[in-house]
Amino acid sequence: MSVQAERPAAPGGPRPQSQPSVPGPRSPRPGRRLAGLSDRMDPGVRHAARRLCVVVVLLPLLLILAREAPRLVQAPFVLGYGFLVLTVTISMLFVAYSRYDDPSERTLRRRPRRLHRFPELPERPRVSFLVAVKDEEDGIEACVRSMAASDHPDLQIVVVDDASTDGTRAVLGRLERELSVQVLYLDRNVGKKHALVRAAELADGDVIAFTDSDCVLAPDALSRCVTALVRHRELGAVSGHARALNADESVLSKAQDVWYEGQFRVAKAAEATFGAVSCVSGPLAVFRADAIVNYLPAWAGDRFLGAEFRFATDRQLTGYVLGQKWKGRRLKAQYADSPFVTRRDHKELPWHIGYVQSAKVWTTVPARFRPFMRQQIRWKKSFIRNLFFTGTFMWRRGLGPAVLFYGHVLWVLCAPLMAVRHLLWAPYHGLWFLTGLYLAGVLLKGVVWGLAFKADNPRCTRWRYRPLMSLLSSLVLSWLLPYSLLTIRRGVWSRRLS
């Protein structure tokens, strides 16, 4: 299914006028015919051919690096940052496009040597699908209907209402009578993590899946993720592939749609080649129950800098799976009396975490600037918290995962420093050329990521908005890290987009 500019409707129910219906079957595109030919190749030949094709496509960028390399020694102060940006971008694209395989469609080439350590899932595991909602009267029906329309055969759906004050409860009551869903109504607002753990008390599946209350899923999204887990017993969790549900609402939402595609198709794909996706994202997060159930109390009660930390819902839970071998025993000991621990103590295992590109989910993104900034501040706070947890063990998972994780950390930490240097210090000292060079590099990076989007979505014209997102990230978002650190204890769970 091609996501391009289309978005799914709410299955089996009324549909907002702004959401066109799910696109029907199309005649195979040349790319799909080539993919079919690729499937019939010997795996070694196929991967060698992919690497060669990716190198050919990236050749113009490689030539730019080769041309500028001699000048780097002469002017490292001027060219160093841009050279590093281009090198990292090329490396990420190469790994993502030459090495990534969708685990729901192919058996992965890189697998642990001792697979027998990981217990097998049933061929058709039972899935508990959980969502927490607060004040989502307008969007929760589409979300729940898309969950109920999943083609996975053995499905338990649990919706927990975290003390909504609008008409959300009335909508859920109607859906509970119409669909096969369980609704848990909380009398007091407890926050998203605590609400989901309350829902997990009712879960009886071999697999526990989460989505966000403003998301709509493709009918086969969940089953594709489950297939990946069944086929690869070493996978403790997988992330789906998210795009913007309301991409046409504004220029900002169009830019975010292209940005989401790159964050999943490139960043998560690169991490997945090493089995170390660092964030199983909220729009569709699918976990083996035995990989997370013992750690749900620690997740809900997570504390940072002496206070409860209400953000980092998806990053932190992912960290508990990635670092279970080194952190799991201590986390369980903190909540040794919890039924989640006493019911069954699962062995700590070095789980891998994957990404399923074909598992499509659409999420509502902020269409206006102020809610977008609130979202980005929440994400920066989650990044800071996760750094002090996942950052303490990621080096143990091998060179590839360590380079990707700590490289990204360094990138985020340096962003405000680079902004100060190029946008304040350089102009103040009359070095306008340095500022121009910095902005040109930012735009070049945006164009490269935009072209990658275009390659995966040839009929969609939104790739042109990707440079705008790069500029926004460098000129505005890079300044949010210090502010987020200073206000890290402030904030409550809210998905308000206005």
C-alpha cells in the first residue's frame, strides 16, 4: 500500500470530510515489479546489488565530500561542521537503504547466534491492543474503529479513559456497545503511563500493542508487526511506520509529514539493521508481553531528578527492553511486590528491537506553531530523561548501535552551540560568509532528505517542504534543549493541538 498523500478513513463509521477513503488496489508500479524480482534473487546477490545501487545514487554527495576533504585541513573551523553533517547524512542513507529489510516480509540476515535463548511465540499469538485517552472527543472514534478493523484474528482491545472532561466518555460508551472493546473509566486523572498500566492489568495477550489516541491504523498494520515478532523470536518489540494524518491542513503539517517519513524510513531503518531501534514510537508500538510486563511498574513510577517523570512514555519503555540484560534485575527488585513481577518472573534477555516499514499508521500532528512548540519541548524532555537511562548501557550493544545512539546524542547537544556560533557569534564578528555557509548546508541536508522522500513516494510533491523543516530545526528547535532542561519538571500529559 502506498501512503503518498492518501490517508485512511475511520473504518465502519462516519468519516470527516477532510479524510479521503483508503486507496484501492492499483496496477503494479515498476518499483514493485523490481521488488518482486529482488525477492527471487539469492539473498547475498540481492544485498550486494542494493549496496551498489545506493552507492551510485549517493555518488554526487560522495564527490562533494572528496572535493572538500583537502580543504578541510586548511579551514576546519569553517568547513568542519558542514563536512560532518554531510558525512553523517550519507552514512545514514547508505545503511538504511542498503541494509534494511522489513522483518514482516523477509527473514533478517543479521540474527543472534544463540537464538534458542529466546522463547518462541505461538504461530497466532493473542494480542492485547491498548490505548489511553483524555479529552479526545473528536478523534477517538476514528482511532478505536481502526483498532477494531485490524485483520489480526485474536485481538483484545482495551481503551482507558483518563478522567476526560469533554464528551469522550459518551463516544466510548457508544463504541463499547457497538464494538468488541473493553473500556476502563478512571475517576481521577493519573497520566498516560499510569493509565496504560491500568489497562495492562486487563491484558491477557502474548503480545501487547499500544497506539496513541489521535492515530488511525491501516487494517494490516498490527498483523504485520505481529508477523515480524513471530518470525523473529529475538525481537522483543517493533515499531510501525507513522505519517501525518492531517498533512494537508497547513504548511507546517506538510513539512512534518515529510519529516516523519525520514525519521522512520531512514533513522529507524538504520537502527533496525543492528536490532537496536532506540524508540518504539507511540503511534504503533508492539511488544512481546514477556519482554515488558515485569517492567510496567517501573515505567509508570519512573522518577528523574527527584520527582515523577510523566514524559518519555515510548522512549523509556523501549529502553527497558534494550537494556534489560543490564538493568532488568534491579528494576524488578524495586517493584518486587507488584503483581506484574510476582505473577511470572521472565528471564532478562538481550532482546533486539526492529522496525516494520509496511505497518502504516497515521497520526495527527500540530498544524499551528504554538502546539508544535509544546510538542517539541515534551520530546526534548523525553530525550534528556532517556539519555540518562539508555545512555548508560547503549555502548554494550555493539559498535553500530553505539555510534548511531551517541552520534545522535552529540548531534542534539551540539545543535544549540552551533546555532549560537553561526547565527549570533559569526554575524557579530562580521563573518557573514560563515553564517551563509551554515544555512546553505542546512538547506542542502533538507534537499537530500527531501529527495529520499521523493524516491519512496514518487507521486507525492511534499518533498519540497523538507528543507523548510531543516531550517525550522536549526533556527528554532535547536534552542529548545536548554529551555527543556531548565523546565524539565514542569508539564502534564496533554495532546491538545490548539
